[in-house]
Amino acid sequence: MTRFLTKAYYLFREFTAPPEEKGSYSAGWWPYKIRMETIRLLSKKKGLLLDIGCGEGLMLSKFIKNKVNLKTIVIDNSCRSLLKAKGRIEKYNRPEIIFLMSDANKLCFKPNSFDVCICLNFFLALSSEKEAEDIFTEISKVLKPKGKLIFDIRNSKNMLLHLKYKLARFYDATIVNQPLRMDSPLKIRQMLLLSGFKINQEIGIGFFVKDFCPAILIEAEKI
């Protein structure tokens, strides 16, 4: 049964992934939609961007192909991920994109440095609400006033998502030992407010009723 679930899951993920993302562990329909909505939000923004948790660099390659006009610093706490992301965009010859190994809960940048910060497919891998709160506080420090934070959460109101994550250890080897944390949209709104943000917009991913979407993309602004 486990072998069948694993095979069905990977077949579905490969089927729904765009050609350039096939074979990547962070491919999939929801992550792809999140990336493309983020590209849309970034399309008219300028300045310096901080990409927290770049993973395999799928967002970076989308970023370059869609000609988003932002200077970029990329961080991840995994050297392997940074090397993979850097290798993915090497052919584009973008030396202005800087890669640094760093933890999101202790950002090593001067206050008010960035115009935009993105964290995609990131908060589901955090261990606790306290860690999420700390990261919001860190991001608020390094963003300029009116700077934008774009991130996504997995919505705890979606019951199918609870079932998916409960069974995930039986079919997806790439998420072993990951928290697969879901968040309450209300709790996230409160955390953002306490960290000095207001929400500009929320975009539901994966379902036509936003409150019950499996994923929600949020754009917040530093007050």
C-alpha cells in the first residue's frame, strides 16, 4: 500500500509540474502557483530584495525568466541548497544575485536595508509559532518602512491538508523529519500586526474559497 501511494504521489507531482521543474523535490501544483503569483506581485517593485530560504532555486529561475527588476540577496541555512540554487541560474550570468548562508531567525543585515522580502514554501518547515514570530520580527528590522513581505502559509482550516500531512510520511521521502506546520490565518494576522506589519492582500491558492484554500499567499507591508 505504501509503495502504491508513493508511486501515485510522485506521478501526480511530475504530471502537474511544468517541464522546467520536473524532478525537483519542491515541484508541485501549489508551489508553482505560489511562485507565479509572487512573480506577479513583484513585477512592478524596485530596489533590493531578500529571498529567505531559496531551496533549489525554482523561484530564482522564474524570477530571472520573467525579468523582475530587483537586485537580490539570497539566503538559506543549507550549503547544499545554496549550491543547487546557484547552479540552477548559472547559465543566466547574473552576478548581481548574491548568495549567503544565514539563518532567518538571526539576519545579519543592517536595519532598513531591503525594499522587499520573500519567503516561499518556508513557514511550513518551521517548528513552532514562536519561531515564526521571531522571523517576522527579524524581517521587520531589515525591511525599510513601507517595505513589502511576501510569504505563504499552509492553511489549518483546510481539512484535506490535515489528512495529506498526516499520511505524508507514507508516500513522500522528501519531507521526512519536516514539521509540515499549518497556520491559522487569524493567528498569522495577529503575529504580523505585533511585528509591525499590515496586510495588503491575501491570495488563496488551490481552492475557490480563500478561507479554506490549502495555501494562502500574503503580501504585508511594514508600518
